Amino acid sequence: MLNLRNALIAGLALSTVAATAVQASAQSANDYNYIGVGGSDEGFVINGKATLTDNLSLRPAALTEFDDFTFLIPVTYDFNSPSQTGEDQLLPFAGAGLRVDTEGDENVGLLLTGGVDYRITEKWVANGSANLSFIGETEFDFILGVGYSF
């Protein structure tokens, strides 16, 4: 059952993701932000992207099966589009950060992530990522989602 501590942590993570909506930006290749929803092998996901510089972004995510929460807080390097046609639809990224679990004795560990955003339209982004984390034992998970770009 959802307890107060988990609810507070979830609220903090969701407000962090929602805070990315405060920034408005020009829509060049890597200069976009989004907030989205999706799924993973760990359950429901709320994720986002906040552009920090031309090629660096913060990509927070909250994963839940509604009995515990996992928060991913990576900083990523956003590669330039591999497209040779000038269409910047496929945008790969890789990075590292922290994974925070609300369950168990070991709650914080290193996170390595890599994935791709696919610009469906100027306002919609499909995203996928693979995440390798080190909390006690090594864990691998993935996220697939869709986000509203602004």
C-alpha cells in the first residue's frame, strides 16, 4: 500500500519532472523539452527531458508499480542526429546519474543510460531508453514512452 513517505517522494519526483515544463525553448535539433508517460518492466513511468546546454540534458523519470517507487536522475549527452537529410527526427543520447529506490536497504546507486528520442511532430516525441543500475546487484530495465514537447 502507498504510504506517506512514498507519496511524498513521488510528489517530489513528479514536481521535478513537471518543473521542466517551466522552460520554453526554441525547437532546434537538441533544444527541446518534454514531459511524458510510458511503461517499463518496472511498471508505469512519468518521464521528461530538460535541456541544460546545446548537448546536455537532465532526463528524470519516476517508475512505479504503485507499491514502491524508483527514480532515475541522469544527465545525458544528446548526440546530433545521424540523419544526412537534415531531418532531425532520430536523436540518440547516453549518460549517467543516480537511481533511487524507495524499497530495500540499499536505496541509491549509479545509473548508466542510453536511448533515443524520435520526433514524431514538433510537439510529440516517442522515447526509449535502456538503463543499467548498480544498487546492491546490477539491474537492467527499459522505458518506452511518448512525451509532449515544448
